[in-house]
Amino acid sequence: MSVTENTEISRYSQLLAFLKEQKIQCSSCDPCDCGNECAGALVPLNGDASFRRYYRLKQDAHSVEALCYKHHTYLQAPEYFNETLIIVDAPPATQKNREFVAINNILSHARVLVPTIICADLEHGFMVQEDLGQTLFWDKLQALSAPEQKLAFYQLALNTLTKIAALPLGYQQLDRVSEARNRLSDMPEEQRAECKKRIARYELDSTELKYLSELPPFDDAFIRMELGIFTEWCLDKALHLTLSTAEQEMLERSFTFLSEQCRSQEQVAMHRDFHSRNLMVLPEDSTDVSNMMLGVLDYQDMVLGPIGYDVASLLYDCYTQLNPEHLEQLLSDCYDNYRLNGLLQDVSREDFARQVKICAIQRHIKVLGIFNRLHLRDGKAGYLQYLPDVLSYVERNCADIPELQELLAFLQQRVRPALCPQA
């Protein structure tokens, strides 16, 4: 038995012990070996791109109510409770569990729907969370047929994102939020009600404001570390490309430009992975976008970073593509949302679109490396299918940035033939 298999067995045994300690009736054993009467097996869920493991567990409403009462918590979306919980195994050596809990509290107080953490053992990396269902934003997007529905669906996601981007980074920025609401009185009455819904509201305490003021920066070292994933795992380990001195110098110039451009943007709270597979849709069976809510997942890597980055994650999603007309409309809608909340006061609509595009380039260059790393290091080959689309994103966006024409030529002449030989 390998070390990895031994570790997995050990983690699972510890997870069962944690659940037994919490008097949560579950086991995957038949008959049960933990001393509780089984309420149902732990059902493994499809893993994400990290070392976290997720399980779904059947639990009746009375048991969950008692568990919440014991830990002084409550479900964020009780009307959609479907008698299941999510059990999380997040090894503390590799996962940011304390950050996850802190940001979970902040987002909840920012009126962003996030799963309640009912109870946790952060020292060992186990959590019991509210289950926000099984329908991803991506799933629902495929089910919506009318173009106007899809557009409204993305606008719903942008409204959620605005609450994150406009988070006050300390006491001083609370004034910006108040001023945004005060400006409503200067608007025509017919506009006021709609705009009021798009302005964020926060109930943050001093601890949460301090946490936001100390978010780690998406600085030059961080950006270059991410871009280095591309050179190491895509160019070197996956494609085995030997770069000339001129090519190395070109990449250095291009990466310096991307870093400078990202850092020159307005810096806001940045989710870092705000895309169609980290958003949950409630109610799951609805096709009426006006009645939907979006739950947000995977926010433990939040940093202080460029305002265009999360927008790029959503609108230039690795897993789906918008048509050009919708993309332009949504960029404009996002710009209006941010302006309404006191952001982007000195940035034009056109400059914002360029900022988002530059963030998309930086992000997708990193993703070319990450998807190859997931395959080569972690044995997750499923991400390779998205590489051609991600590369196409980078090429199209570079074509619109004059300073990145050398990078575009390199991608077309050296990377594409090796990465997509049959294209």
C-alpha cells in the first residue's frame, strides 16, 4: 500500500472520529463501526483542483436543527434544505482553513450567500457545512435556452460579485459605502429603486474590517509566481520546449507588463476563482432568473488585487464562453455596478474593459500551467480538454493589446503547435 493510500485511510478514519465526536450519525461502513446508528453513507463528491475532499451526508431536519442549536449556528438558506449536509476534509498542511472560516463570516455579513459552517475542527481540517445543492452556475447555464435568460443570469452573478469587490478595506472605506447610498437621493425616483438593489450593504464588525485591511496583496512576487507555473508546468514539463535567450527575454518583458498593469488597477477584495463552477444556484429546479439566488464557494484564497480580475474569471471563464455581444453588455453592466458603489471613479468604460482583458490574459497564462500540473502531478487529466479554449482566450485577448504582440506570436508559433497538434 502506498504512502498516499495510507494517508487517505488515516484521514478518513480521523474524519469518522470527528463526526462521532459531534454525535453525527453516519458511517460508510455496513454494519456501522463508529457506535452510531447510521443515517446514511458518506457519498464522495467530485473533487476540485485542490487537496480538499467533499462528501454529502443524509441528515434529517431534526438532527440538523439540533446540531445548529448546539453550535449556535443557523442555515443561510433553510427554505432549500434537502436533508443533506456537506462534510469537508481539508488537510491543514495544504488548505487555508482559518482563512476560509474568517472570509465565510465576512461574506455572510456582506449578504453574500455562503454555506454555513455548522461545526469544525480546524486543527485537523474537518468541517460540517450547509449543503447549497448540486446545481452549479455552469449546469444552469446549459439549461437556459433564451439568450435574454442567459444574460440576466450573468447579471445576477455580477450583482453578487459587486458585493465582494466593494467590500470596505477598513473603516475609511465604510464612508464610501455610505456615500454611495446617499447619492441615491439625487437620482430620479424611477431609477432609485433599481439602483438601491445594486448597492452593497454590510454588517461588519471591527475584527472583520481589520481582516479585510490586512488581506495579502496580489503583488509582483505573487503574480510572477503564478506566471512561473506556466513556464514550469506548460512550457517545460508538458511541452518540453527549450527557449532561446530572445524568447526568455520576451517572456520577461511580457510578464513585467502584465504585473505592472495588474498592480496599477484599483485594488479591491478579490475572490481569485469567481467562475461558473464555484457558484451554486438555488432553487435548483427554477428557470426564472428573477427568483434565483447564487451561493459562492472556494473563497479561502481571497487577496487584495486588481478590480478586473474576478470579472475576468467570470466573463472569460475557462469552462464556457460568452458571445461577443453579451460580453460587451456585461462588461458595461459591471462597470455601472462598480461605479454605483463608489469604485472606478477615475476610469473610463473602455479602460475598464482593457483592464479586465489584461487580467484575463494573466489568469489564463497561469491556468495553462495549472491544468498541466493537475494532469502531470496530481493525475487529474480531465482538465486537459479545456487547454485549447484557454489558449484561444489568451491569443484573442493578446491580439487586442499592442504591448503583447510578441507574446501572441510566441503562443501561435511555439505553444499552439505543441499543445494542440491536431487543431
